[in-house]
Amino acid sequence: MPITWRCGHCGNRVGVPNPVWQAGESKAIMCPVCAEVTALVHGAYYPPAREHAAVEHLPPDVDVAWNEAVNSAGAGAFTASEIMCRKILMHVAVDKTGADEGKAFTEYIDALDSAGYIPTGLKPKIDGSALGETSPTTSFLRLTRRWLTGRCPSPASCS
Ligand SMILES: [Zn+2]
């Protein structure tokens, strides 16, 4: 069965008919574009896809948290990844809205929403994110990246 993925080395969406190495659920797959090898272990790819990778111009503490979120997801530690994303959102809420530290996550999201930092339609997705579930966590990582890269600077610019 063919394997398709977004290569974490070159960023291309690629596919191969077979892994170059396999033992049980662990596979090594080689990108047909850049010839770099990716590890596929229990559904997690390492290195993770570029869409989740580096975000430029982040403050150092946010950069460290973001890299930890990406690396956790790449290692299949989706709950840890989501916790780091939540930490980033809380950090942004404290920084941008003046929210007090030590509040519940939903209070930070409400503060960001009130200040116009949550694009229209995304708040239910953030509120509805169930901690530890693979699919919402992946979207949470994507959402956080979209936010950090400034693709959604205002509610009107992002749907
Ligand atoms: Zn590649």
C-alpha cells in the first residue's frame, strides 16, 4: 500500500510505493524529491511536516515552546503538543490583552476573542478542542501556527 506524506525535509507532498525499511509498525520512508529519510512510527512522522515547522521572528520563549509543540507531535506525543500550544495561547493572551496569569484556559481564549485576536469562526474550534485526541490536536497545532505566522492578523482576513 502506497505511503503519502508531506516531507519534513523539503516540504513537498510526496508518496512512495513501499518503505525502504520496516519492522512491525516502524518504517523508514525515503522522499522521492529530496532523498532524505523520514521515520514513520505508529502514525507519527519524524521530522514532522514543514507546515508545522519553523516560524520566524518569534520571541525566544515562544520559539522554544513552539518547537517543543512541533517535536512532541512529531514524536506522537499529541497531548504534550496540545499542552504546549495552549501554553503559547495563554502567553499571547497575557502579553496582548493584559490578562492575569493563573486563569483557566477558556478565560484566556475569551480575553483573546474580546480583543479581536480570534478570527471569526475559529473560537468554537479552539473551545471544542478535546485534549489528547489526535485529530483536534493536529488542527490545534495548525491553528497555532497560522496564528503565530500572522496569517490571521484580523478577523476579516481569515475565514
Ligand atoms: Zn523531501
